[in-house]
Amino acid sequence: RPAAHVPKGAILDELTELVAARRGLMRDRTASLNRAKSQQIALLKHQAAQRLNQIERQVAAIDRQCRQLIARETGLAHRLAILSSIPGIGETTAIAILADMPELGQLEPKQAASLAGLAPVTRQSGAWRGRSSIRGGRAHLRQALYMPALVALRFNPPLKAKYQALTKAGKPAKIAITAIMRKLIILANALLRDERKWTPTIA
């Protein structure tokens, strides 16, 4: 089987810049929503609403541009279709993965988890071992996988079973959902490596 195609060049650079700009707009959107909740003056409320509308238009324009860029590169379009086939991973998350981890599909499972900042790290000093924690890696990608993991619990039975087994064993919900995020990125890596879409028989 040929090695998974790793996209490079100007189109990927543009996609990465667009995805970063979209993240910035979504942060602005959250800040604007929070401000709007506490504002009492009609003028400020009106300005906040205008800003939110502007952000929505800008995000929509970026999304359109991302789709157009991907359509111009057959390899990217193929990878997007594979990623979007995974329950929980919608188009927005799939595009973020394409931009933030272009090498996905050529990694070992542990490498994929580590680069996404989803590999557990145990604090250790001499004979003392602390709790495992998640840190490092590409924080933007880790954040982008949180909501898809929640959706996957509804539509991906094997991942739902994994989550339930972890919580039943006493793992905190935060740890269990992180494990699902890790499974998602490892699954995405495997599907891109094999160049095949998700099917219900794949966990």
C-alpha cells in the first residue's frame, strides 16, 4: 500500500492561515457574547449584535474559502472525505485537522496522540509517581477534538462502550473523554494511512 499523501505547498499554507484566523474569530465571538450578557445600554447591545453578525459573516467567508482551496487539491479533498466520514468529526474539525496535523496518516499511534497533546504524561520523581496528565502537543487540535468526542459518544458504539467502561471503572469523566479524543485522533491516523473511510465495523 502506498504511503499516505502528506499535502504541502501554498494551498496548505493558506489553509493553515485561514484556520488560525477562524479560531481567532471564534474567540472574539465568545468574548462578544459574554460582554453582551452584561451590557445594559441599548447602544452597546446594538453594537454587540452588529459585531456578532460581522463575525458570523467573516467565519462563513473563511469556511467557503477553505472549501474552495481543498477542492483545488485532490489529495486534500480525499483526506477531508476520509476524516469527515468519522462519526463526531464534522467538516470544520476535519479542516482543522488537515491544517494543524498535515502529517497525520504517516504516524505511529503514540506519535499521533502525542502531537495532538493527548498522550498521558505521568509525573515521576525517584520512587514517587504522580497522576497522569495531558499536556504539550498542539493545543488547538486538542481543543478542536473535544466536541467531536462528545458527539462520538452518541454515534460511535465502540467509543461509547469505551467511555462507559472507563467511567464504570471509576475514571473521572474528564479523563474518560480525553481517552475518547485520543482514540479519535488515532482512528483518523489509521484511516488516512489506509486511505479508507470509516465504517460501522471500525471502532
